[in-house]
Amino acid sequence: MTADTRTLHEQLWTAVTDRDEHRAAAIVFAALDEGIGAEDVLLDLIAPVQRRVGTEWAANRLSVAQEHAASAIAERVIAALAHHPATRTTPTRGRITVACVDQEWHVLPARLLAEVLTLRGWQVSFLGAQVPTPHLIEHLHSSGADAVALSSSIATRLPTAHAAISACQAVGVPVLAGGAAFGPDGRYARLLGANAWAPDARDAARQLADGIPKPSPGARFEDLHHLADQEYTLVARSHGQLVKQVLTRLEERFPAMAGYSGRQRERTAEDIAHIVEFLSVALYTDDDDLFTNFMTWTAGILTARDVPARSLRPALDILAGELKDFPRSTRLLDGARLALDDALATTGRHPGAHV
């Protein structure tokens, strides 16, 4: 990052966190007037500021409301940038559809890619957040897309992403996957049979320009053989019951929960629900790291908020008891408990949940 870019970054950061949309847009337009390319403004200015928003939220230095406001401003600034005279381009390439998988509402990465591809001469159909797979396929039938760029940021959307990837390929359209959900090295994109994976918008644009081969009729991708044991299906279908059982057992172990406010109980239930969701998707991918990393990340989030350190580990103990007859679930839960114990030994304080 150059000195000029760092200055612009700080200016944009201040505007975004002050919720000054007009000032944010003025900074971005000034960068264009100073000769910074539109793609660089998108990827080297707006995107780093948005990543900083996420980092500051995780560290509890921005509230959820501030994070949402900052993200909304970023989206509107990108929209304004797209209509600036300096960004007008004539399509010279083929057609690309950019979409987020169903239930994925983190739209900014996909929006940035759509704008970069437009700048590079592609005809882009940007479908936005939370695109149901049937709607995506209906669009592909009518649009003649050469490829789909499919985005997902949260790993719990991976089973839905798998369905979308398979459906696109079934109608002869290759899929380039991107976003944090697919892993930092794209491991889940490969596992789920995507035709390509890109770590960022520039790499995605390069791969699309080089060409992504269309899937062959009847092509077979790597099977998820471990799903034959049905643990994923059984745990996923039992999600609501598992959350209820863990919450009830926690209340029995921690009488102080009787004095919780409605909001405190709601947040505790949300934490447990997320644990079960990530356990389910770790079963789907058969990846221990996915679950362990989520648990240690959650520990860090809660610790940053000075949440009492008393229930994250017991919640896993209770869940392990409920799933004692499920060998892969037991393995995943054992690994996560060891990781949390290591965190306790390292920091001297045990990360906890809302108890």
C-alpha cells in the first residue's frame, strides 16, 4: 500500500465509521480524479477498509449496528462508482453470472468481483445475495452465461453451495467458486467439485479470461464417501432438538441461568445453534479443522467481549454426550475440546459463552 493509498484508506475509514456516505463517495471519486484506476479503488481501497470493518467488529471495537452501517455505505459507494464516467466500459468478452449461494447474505465480495469483471469487458449478470438454486438455474437457461462465479463467506452454506455447483454443471455451465467459506486454499471448492477456485477478484478475473472448461456431460466429481454413514443427515435433522437439549442441560448445570434476561437466553441459544450448525457442516466435509477453527474463533470473539468463561466447553461436553453413538461427531467434538483446553492453558482464562 502506497503512502497515498494509506492516506485515502484512513480518510475512507473515518468516513465509513462516521456513517458519512457522501464523504465516503467523495473520497472514492477524488481517488479516480487523481488517476487511481477504478479496479484499484475497488480492490486496494474499498475492500481493505471493509476487511478492517470485520476485524474491528471481531475485536469488539465496532458494534453490530456499526458494522452493518459501514457495509451498507460500502455497497452504495460501489454502486455510485459503477455509474461514474471513468468506469464506463464497452463489453468485449463473454457473459458471466455472479451470485451468492442461497442463504448467503455477505454480498460485498461478489459485488466487487462483478464490478471488476465489468471493468475488464465482461457482460455481467449480478444476481446479488441469497440466490435460490432453482432461480439461478432458471437465469442460466435464459442468459447464455459462459460461467458462474459463485460466492459464499460462511462455511455452513457449503451443502447449499454443493447443490448449486452440481446444478450449474448439470446444465453445462462451469463454476468458479470464491469466498471464505471455501477455505483459504480452496479445499472445499475442490471437495465439492467446482471447476475452479479463486482467492480474490483479480485471480478470478484472470482465470475467467484464460477460460474455464465446461463440464462434460455426465462428468463425475469427487464423491463425499463419508456421507454414507448418514451422520451428517441425522445431526442436521436433529438441529433444533440438539440445541434444546444442550440449552436445558446447561440450565441444570448453571443455576445462574435462571436469572438471565430474555436477550441473554436468546444469545446463548444462538451460540449453541451455531455450534451445531458448524458441527453439521464439518460432518458434511469430514474436516476436523473446520469445526475446531470455528470453536477457537468463537472463543476469541467471546473473550474480546469479556463474556464469562464458563459454558463453551461444557456445551461441547453435553453435545458429546448426546452424540456419543456417532463416531465422527465424537472425533470432531474431542478435537475441539482439546483445542479449547489448549487455549485455557495458554491464556490462563477459558473462553466461554453467554452464561
